[in-house]
Amino acid sequence: MSNVRLSINEREIDCAAGTTILNACKAHDIDVPTLCHFEGLTDVGACRLCIVEIDGMRRPISSCTTPVENGMVVRTHTPRLQTLRRQTLELLFGERNHICPFCPRSGNCELQNRGYEHGVDHVRFDYLFPKLPVDNSHRYIAFDHNRCIMCTRCVRACDEWVGAHTLDVDERGGLSRIIADQNVPLGESSCVSCGTCVTVCPTGALFEKRSAHWHGRSTKEFKETICTGCGVGCRIRATVQLRQVGELHAAGGPDNNRILCEKGRFWLTHPGSARINNVLIRVGGQFEQRDVDEVVQECARRLRSVSIQKDPQRVVALLSGHLPLETLNATQSFMRDVVGSDRWVIADRSNTQSTRAALDIDSGLPPLAGLKELDRADLFVVIGANLERNAGVVASYVRRGVLHRRARLLKINPRHTWLTDWTDVHLESERRRDPMILAAMLKYLIDMGAADAATMPTDLSKKLKRFDDDDISIACGIDATQIKQMAALYAAAEAPMIICGRGLSKHGPTGLIGALNIVRATGNQTADGKWRLMDLALQANTYGARLFEEPGLNMHDFDPHSADIAFLVLGDSQREWPRTWLQKLRAVTYVVAFLTREREDVLAASHAVIPTATWSERGGTYVNLEGRLQVGAPLMQPPSHAVDEIAFFQKLSNEWKAAQDAWDVPPLPAACDGVADGALLSCRDDRDRAVDWTTLRELTEA
Amino acid sequence: MAKKRIATVWLCGCSGCHMSFLDLDDRLIDLAAMADVVASPIVDVKDFPKCDIGLVEGGVANEENLEVLLKLRAASDTLVSLGDCAGFGCVPMLRNQFSNQDVLDRAYIDVESTAFGAVPTIEVPQLLPKVKPIHEHVKVDAWIPGCPPSADRIWKAVGALLRGEVADGDTLEYD
Amino acid sequence: MSRVIKIDPITRVEGHGRVTLHLDEEGAVEAARFHVVEFRGFEKFCEGRHFSEMPTLTERICGICPVSHHLAAAKALDVICDVTPPPTATKLRELMHMGQLIQSHALSFFHLSAPDLLLGFDAPPAKRNIFGLIAEQPELAKKGIGLRKFGQDVIAAVAGRKIHPDFCVPGGVNRALASTDRDALSARIADAKSWVHDGLTLLRGYLEQHREFVARFATFPSYYLCLTTPDGDLEHYDGLLRVKDGAGKLVEDRYDPANYLSLIAEATEDWSYLKFPFYRPAGYPEGSYRVGPLARLNNCERIGTPEADAELAYFRSLATDGAMVEASMYFHYARLIEILFGIERVEQLLSEPDILSDDLIAESTNLKSEGVGVIEAPRGTLFHHYFVDEHGSIEKVNLIIASGQNNQAMNQAVTQVAREHVRGNALEEAMLNKVEAAIRCYDPCLSCSTHALGQMPLRVQLYDVEQRLRSEISR
């Protein structure tokens, strides 16, 4: 790009053509006041604070929407501009009902700060006193229109970043107002509850109900860590006040992600139940507050029992995939190395044996694309996923791709209905036939010459050739022309991205292998060699957990009478536990649960309850769905009642085993060795996979 | 130099600015040496004599507020708006979104604890249609925003006025 | 020809009021009325806002005791959010409240009322104020100023600033106490105590010296209402309601403040913006009751701190017929005893081992539709009652303010004093000042009571029987 030379405030400045005057100023530490500008959003020149004078132009113009030109002579802080800015600010103050003293944003408000900078000690214009609503209908967010300055940052962020476009502007001029959808209360709108609007709001118009006043008038300070809500692993910035996390904002991170989803933004700070503050032991039908050592001793006593000495497999452990790698590692090592049982499992429904089989996890992670690639994709195939619920940030990337880059959208058995008008092909088939559909798609891609059969085992490509449209229609239970249409769109796309959810992987590995077959056969790789396939990991450490040796407990066929002791290491985990599993556990003789918050069905099954640190109080290592290793920092110290799981198992081992059998927690899996925070783990891809055709053949013949 | 004369009033506000004025604490003694507080809610003189500085807390909400404000304006050389209510209308201005009747009815008739409720009408000043900052009614010479402005801020501004200086562009505070 | 005298505004009270005295032909007072002339409308304009703003919004009702409203609001929200603040948060709230008790009582006594007692009711009006006190009795004035400053500094140390802090949140507070602040405050306790003891000695001297005058000055029976601990001891932050009648008989005890609507109601009069609360079972106006320091000390069994309890014994000896302490002037004495209590309580709270803890916010997992927050503000029992919808929007607000509950008593006091001291045919300024002094005993915070304020000059207006203005005297 060519360079432009201009003068700003008597300084000669070089910058790239196309840069706005505002950005040129910013790049050279010239502080031009703004309100409607927000880094990363399209500039609209709405607030008129960033006006500058340019020689040869009669009137000041907004610097955020004016590109630099060669030879321009710009002045940013003339007396005339300052007068105009002050006047603009006074008009803003007088236009609505801005009353700082009880506003939760006071002290952290951009309008207030601009007022201070420009000496607004009163408003010379008559106040309008409009009657404006306060919309509290949203579960987490309050919207006070009295404090809105119509900068439209929320509207632009909701559209450009979140891809939701729930917010927009109604009416014109002095009557204009931000509305949700067709002017419905925010809580009844299509809002996805990501809170991005609150993050970008310059005033107290949008604020978080829960924590708005937790900071008083002090300036908010942010600490950075990673979200443990799902496998996307967004980096978050959190305001920490006393022993509470206030607001959570997206922290950019390696992929410069600017948004969070409802889970990251609100669920982490809106627990549904009370914190457990004591070690509890069941005595009779009641829990009593006891010391943790009593639990250690009781566990040791039971571990010494004859039945366990004879058969260590009678000890089982269930772990949450939201826990850091350190805790998972210590627990699984305790089970294997101290107890001698491989009956442990990470209770993550996206971490099934079929996923492990498909992606060949045991000896490394496959190189799959991450968030950044979603922003480059021109076609999305979404299979068996409820993006909105399970990976809201991915949903936003897909939506904004479709809305703003006109990316194509193909949906196979999605659990959601959003973007209906924008979907190119939408297949509603029986879920177990998803692998057939992918196989059929691969066949059509080969037929079209878009996929290279040579990359596949010869018997696979031969088998695929044999099927005709009728076979496929019957096998897939839907009209084959739709699949053909999908294949054609996929073939035409430059950077198509396949996003697989649990709906695909829970019916065996064939679906995921089928998807992997397609990206490989079509050579659908990013510049840095990653396959354009996203396997949605439901939990923060789903991928991290895959680095351990395969666990030996399968909850589906678990017989509770085959276990004497069960360790439930759950942390904050509230949602991923099927009720049926927990009911089974009630038949286990002795259950020790490690968790942070009351959960009725866990407590009902437990004989001892150990309170642990919550996500914000523990640091630790996580591996996200693209294989990125991230280290989260603890935002605060755990409370004194919290027991560290690793320390517990160490203590138990010491209590139980003789000195010569002493156990030390082993280091993390070798794959993590020497990997820096934020770097990708080395990924492995040296195996050809083939679809299990038995199922397909059977179906076709039926 | 003759001692300067200061008058203070509070109109529709919460008295917080006057309390902040009293937060001058020991400096009240210094102030007493430099100036006479000739009329104020904290002293007993009930009419405004001529004064150098008039400090106004509170916005204008009723007929009486307006009458007092006009008198103080006439009596003082320099009229200073003290605090957010006088300068911006502030919290009392929230009333402006409702009709006076609605506001009075809620307070005197509808409220849960009221028995034998009626809106007062005799010997009480009538509410003006809108609560407004004082400069929408009279000329104001200086503003000290804040809810309330801190004692330090008041001391600085009043000190400057007593010395006959224009209160300089101090950092502002709205809350 | 009948005449009406207006004392307008009443000065050296925290707010906007005026008194009218209706005189008969001979110039004797027929009737007296205390009018409160400001109104802001908080009950209405809080509607629709999110409840989390209530502590910082309602404290703007009053700049003298913002802390009271801040706390009552926070307590109502604790109920609505179904949370109990962590122990340290409760202690810090009480600590701030004690700071407020000290500063507000110090203001009332030293800045506003002491000029009457020490300079004389008939001192020239231009001198009869805190500045006059500074000139005449600088040492005492400094002690008064110092006490108020100590109270304000407690508030600032705990809550971040002296007036209108943003400190309480539903389920706790948002700021931990710094150890340096704790130590600095602890170091000032001894001085503060000695100042208030000096004040007490001085006031006791005055009361002894003017026993006759004081005993007859606005003295009448009434009900008394306040919070006490479950054991009946003095309590300001929490507790249960207790009512005694004029004879000292306990008529209500351990009454859950959340049910206040069954206990008290408010009447209105068309000549005042201040409502007239009354004890419901006794009806209006018979159920007139008093709140504030006099009520609290009359009602409580013990104060609970040693030095203040020692003063309580003398206070009890002032009772009419050995039952209740009735003369309005004794409000001042009760106020100084409470300052002493406040300082002792600050001392106790500062030495609590967990006072510096940062475990200060309890999280809420539930939302209720209604909450009542009740505390003993310096001037008496303060009720905040909010109704919220399922989203947390305020639907209705009811506020019963401390000073308002003394409204009937103040009218009674004004009438009594006016009849005794005002002679319309030989009017002297000091006579009218005594009428005002009767009101000052109650330290009415009229900004609180009507949720607003203002001021006008004193005028004596002479009306004929047709209510036509005949002549007017100003001072």
C-alpha cells in the first residue's frame, strides 16, 4: 500500500493510504477525543467529537470517517474545535436525562470523562427531559435509555462482531432510540446474551445487573485468564473486586477474539446454587461439618479393605473435563499408579471413545483449524451441533460470516433454527444417517473431480463409486439431489469449513471420520497446514483430556455394584452430568465428591463432600479445540475452606501407602513439554482413515 | 481589606453540598477570619443582605425556590452554583418525567402506609412544572459541580473567589 | 382581628420549614403549625429503575444522613436478593453507620443548637450560630467541629467518601477497610471521647441551671418507637421494633420491622408536605409517637457500652414521674449520650479481628418480590420498602422517614412553646427563636422527610379576619 504524507498539528506524518485521520493521529499519540469510535468497529462519525480542521475546508469534519490524503494539513485542537466539542457535549448532556451520581458507570464513563476534559461545568442549552424507559427485561443486562447517547457502538458490535443484529436504531433525529428486534423488550428479543453491547457501551446505559455497583467509583482493574466454559478457550479479562469476579470481557488472545458467549460472559458469574463452604460427611441421613482428614482416613481405611486389595478395579473415578490439566493428570495418575485401577473417565460427553477413535487421539492431536479460520471461511457445513448453546462464540463467527461475507451455510441436523433465511441447504435426516450423508457427499465430490481419490484407500473410493443416486437416497433417507447440491457448493467454495458437534460423534466414530475424509480428499487445508474441520469440544479441557492414556470406565455399561469407592472430581461442573449416571452412583458403597457448589443429585449420591476451588480461584493448563495450550491464571486466592484435589490425593496416598511406595504427582503429558502459553501443541497427522462401510451397505440393502 | 460577605441557600437539593461546606471543619475557623457568612440555613439571619458571594445549592423545583433564587441573585455580586442539583438539576430532575399530579398522588395518597391521604395545598409552595438548574432562571457566574463537591474543591473555589480571582479550570467531578 | 405570625424559614434545622402562629385579639397564641414546604417525589421517580441503583439513588434524599438511606436501601435489597452479607460486611456497614451517628448528632448539637444554649436565645441573630460560637467559645467550637469531623472521617475511611458514598451493594459492601485507616481512626478515639465528655458536662450544667425552664419547654407524653436488640438493648443497624406508651408501659416488643405497615400508618394534612405518622392501634392523632435519641434511650433496657451506660443512669433520673423522659430539650442530652455510644462502638468494631477481611459480598441466587429495610437513623427509625418485578425493576417504593415520625410531636412542641413564650402584642425576636429551638430539639432533617429542601426570610404578617394582609414585619 502506498504511503501518504500529511501534516497534523504542524507535524509531518507518514501513514498508509486509506487510513483515517483519526487512526493516523492515534498512531502518533495525538489524542483526539471520541465517543462513537471503538477499536475494531466500523466508524460512523456519529458523535462529532473527533472533528478536525483541514486547511482548505470550510467546516470541521469527523476524523474517524475521513481518510488521509497527501499534503493534507490537519489541526486537531484549535480553540474553535474545542468550543464546538464542548457544545456538542452539552447537547448530549441536555438531550437525555444524564444524572451521574447514582449511575453505576460513574467514574468509568466516557461521556463523563469527555465532559471533564472539555470543562463542561453546566449545560447552556435547555434540557429536554424526555420520558425514556429503563428496560430491565433481560436476565443479566439493564438498559437505561436515559443514559444512551446514540453512539450506536452496541448496534455495530451486535451486528459486526456477534452477527446477531438484535439491536438497531428506531426513528430519526431527536426521537431516535436503540431497539431490540422490532422494538420488543431486550429480554424477549433474539439477543444471544453475549454481553458485548455492555462491554462497548461508553456510558451507563447498558450495565450488568449483578455487579454494576461492585466497584464503587474506583476505576476498574482487569485480570486476564481463560474461560472454562467450553473447548473454544476464549481468553477473558475479568474485573475482580474483593472476592468476587465482576464483569468478564473478551481479551483478544491469539486469535484477537472480541466476543464471548453467554456461558463465558454470564454463566461463570451467575451460579445457580450456593457455594459449599465445609467438608461434609454423611452421618445417618444428614451431612455434618467435619475435617478433611476424617475423609482421608475413611478413604484409606476402605482402600485397605480386602476386596479392594484383591481387585483394585473396584475403585472408580469420574472427572470433569472443565478441570485444569494438572488436576486431571494427578487424579488419573493416582488411579493408575497408586490404586492400580484404570476405571476412571472424564465425564465429557464430547470426549467419547468414538471421537478418540476418529481423531486417533492417543498419540497426539490432529491439526484442526481454529476460530481465526472461521473468519476466513466462505462456506460452513454445520453437522449435529447446537452452536448457539454449546459454542456461542463459534455461532457468532458463523453468523457474521454468513451475514457480512455472504458465506454459504449448509446445515445437517442442527439443533437450532437461526439464520433460516440465510441457509443454502438444510438437511433434516435421521441423525444416525449423518455418516452416510458425509460419505455420499464425498462420493459426489470425487465424481465432480473436486476430491482426489488418490489420497484415500483404493477400496474406499471404489466402494463409493458403486453407489448411485437411488442407493444414496435410500441410505440417507433424503433426496440425493440435496446432497449433490451440498457437494457442489462445497466444491465451489475456496475455504469451506466443516463444524461437527456431538450429534455427529455420539453415534460412533464414522461420522467424524467421514468429515475428516472430506477435508483430506479435497485438500481443504489452511496455509499453515491445518484441516478446515472443527470438532466442537464441549468442555474446557476436552482436548487436554485426550492426551492421557485411554480411560477404562464406560458409564453406559457401568455396574455400580462393581465399585466400592467412587471419586467424583467435579469442580464447578454442573451441567454435563447425565442424571442416569448419577443415579447409578447411588448404589456405590462410598462416594466422595469434590465440588464447589451444591448440586442436589450429586449430594444425594455422596457420602463425603469436599469443597474445592472454583474456576476463578485456580490456575491451570487447558488445551482448546485447535490444540492450543493455554495457561489460566487464578484471579484470586481460594477461600480457606477450599481443598486442593491434588493435595488430597497426595495426603491419601501418604496415609495409605508405606514410605517405599510413596507417590509423587507426575508431570503433565509429554505433549505439553516445553510448549509456551498460547502455542499450539505439536499435532500429528500420519494415518489414513476409512469409513466403516458395513453400516452403509446394510442400510442400502435394507 | 474589608471582610467579604457570603450568603448560602439551599433550594431543591439534599443539603449534601452544605454538609460538604461544613466538612471544611477547622477551615471554617479560617473562613470566619476571612469572611462573614451573613445568611445561610446554618445561621439565623433570614433575609439576604448585600453580599459578595452567593452560594446556591439545589435546583429550582417550586415557586418558593424561584423567589429565593431571584432574591439572592439580586443581593449578591457573584452567584455561584454549588453542586449538581444547582448546576445540572440532578436527581430531583427525575421528577420531570412524570406529571406533578402523579408524583404527589403517589407520595400522599397511593403509598402503602398512608391513611387519610390528601395532597397538601395550603401554606405549601406550588411545584413548578419542571425542576431545572438555576442558570435556566438567573445569570450564574461560576459553577462548582459535584454530588456533593468535596470540601477541598469548595475551599479552593471559594478561596479563589474571596481573593477576587476567577475560579480556575479545576478538574471536574460530577458525582 | 386575628393575626398570623410566620417564622420562615426555620433556620439551623436541616431543611425547609416554616411556622405559623395564629394569634387571638389579645395577641396570645391560639394555634401553631409547623409546615414543611419542600417535596421531591422519590416515591414516584424510583419506579421502573433497576433495584441495584437504590442505595446510591435514595441516599440523595439527604446529604446529612445519606448513610441511613444507603443502608436502609441495602438492607431492603438484601431481603429482595435473599442474601445475608458476610459478617465483616455487616460490621463495616455498622461502623459506617456509627460514623454517621457521631457526625450527625455533633452537627445537630454543636453547629445548630449549642448557639441557643451557650450564647442565649436572645443573642443577636447575626451572632447566634456556629461562627458566633467560634468567636465566643473557640475551644468548644473546635471540639464540636472535631467530633463531626471524626464521624465523617469514619464514613470516609469505611465507604470511600464522606457524603453520598457508593459502598453498600445487595449482599454486602464493595470496599475493604485498610489497616492504615483502622489504625488512624483507633488513634483518635481517646480525643473524641474526651470531647464528647466535655460536651456532656457542659450540657448537664446547663440542664441543672435551667431545670425549671427545661422541664416546661415542650414537655408532653407520647408513644416512643425504636429498634432494640431482642433483649431490648440499644440498637441502630438491625433489631426489632419496640413501642412504649407515655407511661412507660411496653405496648409492642420484638415486633418484626418487615410488618411495619400493621404497626404504623401516615396521615396527611393539607398544610404540610410532611406526613403525620401514627401508631396504628391508637389511631390518628392519638397515636402520636416520637422517635430518635429520646425514644431510643427511653425504650432501651441498656445501651451496651460502659461509658454510655453510665450516662444513661443520669438520663433516667430526668424522667417525669419516674417513667419517661419527656421534655424535648432532653433530646440534646440523649444525642450526646449516643455520640459517646457511637465512639465506643467504633472502638469495638475497629478491634474486631476480622474487620479487615475482604470477604464482603455474598452472592445472590434468588430474587424476591418485596423487601423492607429498617434501621435507626440518627433522627429515628427509617423504613425503606420496595416492590420489584421478576426482572428486578422497582415497581413501588414506600419510605417512612425518621424525622417525619416526630411531625406531630414537633407541632405539639411548637404550640406549647408558642403559647408559653410568644406574646403577639410585644413581639421579640427571641420569642420566635424559642419556637424554632423547640423544633431544633427534634433535629428534623426535612430534606429527608419530604425528600427535599429550601429557605426564606422570617416574616411576621398581620392578617385581618378576612385573611387580608394588613402589615408585615421582617427581620
